[in-house]
Amino acid sequence: MTKRILLPAILFFFIAIIESGCKKAAPPQQEVTVNILEQYFDQNILNKDFIVNYAKDQGNDITSQYSGWVFRLLKNTYYDGPMTAVINGVTYTGTWSSNSDYGKLVINITQPTPPAPMIFLNREWRFTEKALPIMKLAPWGSTDDTQLFMERQ
């Protein structure tokens, strides 16, 4: 009698284990959030033209130095890629990168030798606001009175 009860119980146990191993787990919330951020960045920032709408370096308004400059972040992955800056018909190239939550943007334009105002832009930035059409940036890890606003065209 014990064998008749024990055998179905053991079979049920093994079937339950096999079934539970075959079920797909729902993606963690973090993965869903990352995918949404990637989509937003891809659709609203990558391959779009931006101009400097406002630039302040340690309290001094330097916006006029960037009149006519057009910037574009191109995609390698969702977190890095090439970048161009077109200034008076000359195209300068470099790279951009971001961290996984898109809180940081690193700009590095180097070829050919960029004009002096590019030094201000070539740094690690943190997003203070992403309310497009304007990205508001401040230096990463600093509290000085420096800001960069880039407007999507």
C-alpha cells in the first residue's frame, strides 16, 4: 500500500520540479527600466542635431562662443559612440559615452585639433534635466557655477 502512494508522490514531485525549471521568469524591473531609458535616448538624442542654447563657465556666460556650432551623437551602442561637431563648415570628430542610467555624459571631441572653446565641452557632464528639447548639464562631481544647455533642433 505504501508503494502505491509513494510512487505517484515521487512522480508528482519530479514533474513539478521539471515544470518549474521550464517557466520563464519575468524580467526584473531594472531591465525594463534600462530598456525604456535606452529607447528614450535612442529616439530623442542619438542622431539628432543639437546646438548650445546656454553655456556658463564658473559664472561667466560664454554662450556666444558656440554660435553656429551643431553637435550630433551617433550610435555605437546605447552607451557610447562617435560624435561630431560642425563649426563654420568644418567637421570635428570625437566620442561620447554614458553610464547605464544616462545620468552622465562624457564628451571628447579631438580631431582635427578643435578650437579653444571645445575644451569647455570636453569633460564629464551630469544631466540636471532631460526635458527635451533642452538637455541641461553640469560638470560631473563638481558644484561650481558651470552649466551647459543643449537644444535639439
